[in-house]
Amino acid sequence: MDDLIEFVPIVPSPCVNICRMNRVRGWCEGCGRTLAEIGRWGSTDAADRDAVMAELPGRMKAMAGG
């Protein structure tokens, strides 16, 4: 049975379990990602994830009014 278990790498995520979309900006109010970014997160490559992660602090600041 153990030979049937496939190793699945853990993909780091900015998710903080506050999953609510900001209707004005189209970003999650918890992590700052778009629905498209959230949807592809587990299957995209590290470069794409890194590019999204670089955008998140600015998005969160913008949603906070900064």
C-alpha cells in the first residue's frame, strides 16, 4: 500500500484563511491574490508564484487605504 502513495511537494501559500474577495479591486482581502492566481497556485511554477508574491504587499497596502 505504501508504494501507492505519491509524494506531493508542499507549495508555500500566502493564504491566511480570510477568503473574501474585494469587489472593487478583485483581490482576496486575506492574501491579496486574484481568483485566477488562487486557482493556478498549486500547479504554476515557482517563478510565477514569486512574481505574485512580490505584488502582494502593495496590493494589501492599497486595500488598507495606503
